[in-house]
Amino acid sequence: MNYITAIVDVPTMQTNQPYTYRVPEKFTDLISPGMRIVVPFGKGNRRIQGFVTAVLDTLPTNVDVTKVKAVDDIIELEPVLNTELLALGQWLATENFSFQISVFQTMLPNVMRAKYTKTLQLVDQTAVTDERVQQLFADRFEVPFAVDEIDEELLPVLKRYQMSKAIQVGYHVENQARVKTAPVIEVLAEASFYEALRQQLPATAKKKARILTFLMQQAQGKVLLARAVMQQLHVTSADLNTAAAAGWLRRDEIETYRLPQLSQPVARTEPLTLNAEQQLAYDKIATTLTRAGTDTFLLEGITGSGKTEVYLHAIAETISQGKTAMMLVPEITLTPQMVRRVQGRFGDTVAVMHSGLSDGERYDEWRRVERDEVNVVVGARSAVFAPLKNIGLIIIDEEHEATYKQDENPRYHARDVALWRARYHGATVVLGSATPSLESRARAQRGVYELLRLTKRAQHNPLPEAVVVDMREVMQNSGEENFSPLLVEKLKDRLDRHEQTVLMLNRRGYANFMMCRDCGYVPRCKNCDLALTVHKETGRLECHYCGYNEIIPQVCANCGSRRISPYGTGTEKIEELLQDIVPDARVIRMDVDTSRKKGATDKMLQSFGDKEADILLGTQMIAKGLDFPDVTLVGVLNADTTLGLPDYRASEKTFQLLTQVAGRAGRADKAGEVVIQTFNPDHYAIQLAREQNYEAFYQTEMQLRHAWNYAPYFYAIQLKFANETEAEAAKVAYATVKWLQNKIAPETVILGPSSGAVRRLKNKYYYRVLIKFKHDEGLEQALLELAEGAQRLAKHGTMLSIDRDPVNFI
């Protein structure tokens, strides 16, 4: 083995073209595909990270041997990407018009992303005569180099010395991954040895006596955690050091894991008996687990139909066959509840992977999976890259959720990755939802997926009764825009009956915006074309896109009037209003603002489950996955928040959200009710959600999609152009469309360019183009060229993103 190819991390100009490097003799038997290495790159031989993609016995004929550089170093002794993940990265980069290096880095925990540091190195000390530069190096030949930390007057001097080769810039690649260790003691002798020593001790040596007595009771060679020994014997680390010096024990460090902790211990559970529909669904899934090939099921089950229990039975069957299983959930907020269910059934063999963990916890969970110490992975979107081997089953719960789509580069969809991995392993895929995406339901109708239905609730209780309240009439009669008399009446009734309520308003903060009643001035974000949201708790106006914030004004900045006040309603304001409407009610508010702290979501839901609160108020994060037996009322305060989105899926998202949140009511032996407040009571999405009638919604929406040539009848790709100058963003967008029109098939449709729904975000103006097509090889090839060219555009200030099957049109 003499050579390798590697995908390298060059931030200024990425490429999917691998580079060839020579393997030094000292690494000949160490390097293998999937390893991270450090290699020189460019004229200055900058040291950067690379991923080995292939090992070569001979140099490719098209490579000049005189230009081949040698590998500098290896970062680990083992590959961090196996053969499957390397192939997946190559496919995903092509499929999503991104770069393999970005995909590889996405697959790994954050701490395994290389950290680059820059230094100044003194090459010729005699040539440096400037006293300031001499002082900079002092007694060293290498110093850290950060432009913003060096006097501006000194920079030109350093540049001259660099050009004369008296100094040079060095680059270092640091591995941020750190293994956690814990101190241990090892018992060195048999009991008789310690007993003899114990008898020789004076009566005053009580600590030594306790240590010797403890060691007498342990087997020779046993290793124990030092912290536990110190707590049990009431001794200090210094006492253990004394014992080690005397030859009684040996002190050492062992590797330990930073395991994610839930707010309370998880109790072991036993499998529940499946009803007839559940059993039929499970039997069909189980049959595929024992045969070769890939099968995909769409498990369409109404809320409360027991989809999770079917999942758990299928996982148990997968494990019994010696295979591994993966289960994805759409949001971090749902992960603790699902982890409880899965760990309760399968214990410590379950790994948890999501962005809510600390970097150390994510790294350790990744290592547990990579070392084959677990056989089940539960997590959010990024868990789809878990390095599981011999996968037999992949479950995607709430498969319709947009959160499975990564909104930043690389813009992958977890469902697509799961299907690719299932084909690789010959595994079974189960997509579960009460409201499947139209794309998945259409595939099931065409026979691409096998449709399994659960039409009854697991405990045979009926679906909750739902009523739609026309808030236009409520406003006319009382001026009230937040709580209808019907909802207030039912809230008070639940409190009297000691039952619980879930209230959803998909808008956080106190109010939507501030407005001056005299001149109409609205405070806006200085970076985005958006009104600032009022947050009364913090006393600030905040932009939910870029994070800009300022103090809530007392006077209008435009006219000086004091008649500037909040408009609209967010969850924070609703929490305040509830104190007046139902003053005795205990309320838990769950939104991004209250759940930022690690473990906060789990604690809030655990508290609500323990009936320490009467009302759970929240945004869409409370709409799915929650199962509380005493929740008998669900109130949707404003069903219209998603209807007005600039998105052809707006009706679908509204129907799904309302159906999901309505399903939180009446899940046990108590009847449930749902109150849906809306200013659009006749909209088909709201009326069919009230009826929980997915089939009628599917037929209605499919007709509209067919008429408009949208998914699932057409594929879609969105191009976004962003520049600090609006004219430049528009110019590049129009030029790109003109170029594309000569590359695409006749039936492919290009919509735009048009300014974004929000023209300016984070000080950049946006133009977007939507491309609708069925099959167009010319378009695919053109977009690959465009992805490569995007880096040249970036150097001139225009950012271009290419998004296949977009879910975000802001």
C-alpha cells in the first residue's frame, strides 16, 4: 500500500474530487478507508483534515508522481466512517448538490469536527530586525496567530517578513474529541494479606483499618470506582494514595461514558397485548424481518391507536434475530418520552442521539453505537447517521413532520437517508403517522409502500368530539380575540373535575409586535424586514430569525407618543391571561423560551404527567407524541397560524397540526373534547381536521396538487440567492434562470425569480426560484455545475443554496 485518495476540508473552495496522497512508511499498515488524516494542501502546504476514501496499491496513471504529497498525520487509529457511511456520503452529496466533506462532518458528533489553529513560525531569526516582531516571538519560534488580536500597525511588517520568508504561517489540525475517564482502584492481593496487615495496625489508625477491612472483602484483581469507595468508607483521595504507596492497591484511570440522564429513573416495562389491528400490522412487519430484501410500510394509525406498541414489538423481534434497530422522532421535545418507552422495554442497550445532548454526551453515545455496545438507537433527524451495523429495522415516527428535513447544508431528508440505508442492509422501514405526508400516502397508493391501517384507538375509547368556534362572531359580540366563552366554560369545568387541559398557540412571546396608535410606527429588526416580537418576561423586543433584541420602548421612536403598545398574542401573554380567567389553575408553559435549559422539557412533561399542573400551554411542540390519561380537553387558540404561510403545503400542515393536537385528548378511559378557535371556520383543512377525516383531506388536497402541478405529481427544487445588495441578488438570480432555461427539459417549469416572502434576513436580501419537474437529467446535471460554481459566486458576495424537495419557503 503506497497511496490513498482523500476528500479534504478546504473551506475556501470545496470539491467532491478526491486528492491523492502518498502514505509514509510509518503509516503503511495503519491507514484504511474512513479514517481521518491530516494532509498538506496548496502552495503553502496548509495542514487540513481529510477523510480517506480509498487505499491504492499503485498511483493512478493520470496523476503526476512528482506532485503527490505525503500524509502528515493520522487523527485516530480506527476509521470513523465505515464502508456504508462512505458510500452514503458520496450518494447524498450528489443527490443534494452538496460536498462530501460537509456530509461526512454531519455524520459525526460535533467534537469530531476538526478545529484549525493558525500560527506564526520564525524561520530566519537573524533577518528579523523589528523590535516589535522580536518581542512577539521572545523565546519562542512559534506563536498563535489571530489577525484581530495583533496590532494593526504590525500586520504590514509581518506581511513583509512573510514575503521575505523570514517568518511563515503554520496551520494545525486539532482533534477536539476527548474521552472521559474516571479514577479507579485495583485490589492487588488476597484477603489473607490484608488481614495480616489489619492485625498489625494500632487502634488509632481507623481509616487504614476501614480500607484494609474493605479490601479483605474484595476479590484479588477487582477494579472499583474510587469515588464509590471513598463515599462508602468516608475516606479521601489522599487516603487512597497512601494505601497505594503502601502497596495495598493500585490507582488508575478507566474510560467512562457521559450517559444522557432523564429527570427520573426509567422503570422496566412488559410488552402489552396487541389488539386485532395492531397484531395484523405487527405480523406483516415481522414477516419481512426474516427474509432478504427491503420492505417499506406506511403505518397510518389514528391518534391513540397504539402505533408505538407496534414499534416496540417489531424492535423486540429485530433484536431476537441478532439485528439492530433505529427509531427516529421528529423533535427533541419528543425524545425523552420515546426514550422512556424504549429504555423501559430494552434497558441499557438503547442509545440516545439528538442535538439537545452536550457535545460530550453525543460523542460518548456515538462511541457506544460504533463499538456495537447497543442494539437500538433513538433520536431526532441526525440519528439517522448512527454507525449501526447489521440494521434490521428503521422506524420513522410522525413521518410527515418537516423537521426531518435539514434546512442548512447539506439539505438532506432523514426519510431518504433511512430508505438508502435500508436498501444497503436489506432492512425493513416503517413510516408511522396519523396524518401521513401526501408524498408517502401517494407512494402507498401506488404500491411502492405497503399501507397498514389502525382505525381504532388501542383502548377502544372514541376519538374526542371537536367543535369549531368562529372567532369572527366572538370578536363582534365581545371584542375578545383569545378565549371564546365556550373554551372558558370548558376550562373551568375541567378544573372542577380535576382533569387536565392542553392549550396550543403556535406563536411564542408575549405579543406579535409593538405599534404606535398615533403614527402607526412598528419597531423592526435592524437586520431583517420583520417586526420585532414582544417578550414581556425579558422586557425586550426580539427577532426570532437573527436574535437581534432591544428594550421594549415606552415612547414611539418616530413621533414621541406614549401610545405605543403590544398587538397580537403569544404564549407568554396567554399564560398571563389564564391567571385572570382561571386564577386557581396551575399552568406549565412549554415553548422555545422555557425549554432552552437542558432537561427542561423532560422535567415539565414529567411534572404535568404527575398532575402537578392543570394546564399545559405550548406551541406546536406539544401537539404530538404526548400521552396523558387525564387530559380530556384540548384547546387550539388560533388554528390559522399555519394557513397564511407562503407555502403550497400550508393546508396540509394546518390539517396535520390540528389533527395531532386534537389527538392528545381522551386517550384513556375519560372522554375527550376539542375546541378549535379560528377566523376561517369554513376552510376544508379545519373542517376535516375537526372530523379527523384524513382520507377526505387526502382526496381534496391531491386534486388541488394535481391542478397546480405540485408534489407528489411533480418534484420541486428551490434556488435561493442572497446578497447584501438587493440589486445584486436579483441580477444573479435572473442570470441563473436565463442560463438554466437552455439546460432543462421542455416540460420543466421555472417559477421566478421573485423576492423572498421576507425580503431581508440577517442583512441579506433574498431572491428565490422554484423549479417543478418530473424527470430531467439535464436539470440535474446543470444543478451539479451550479453547486460547484456557487463557491465562485460566494467570493463576490452572493450566496446560492440548492434545496431539493424544500419544506421552507420563507
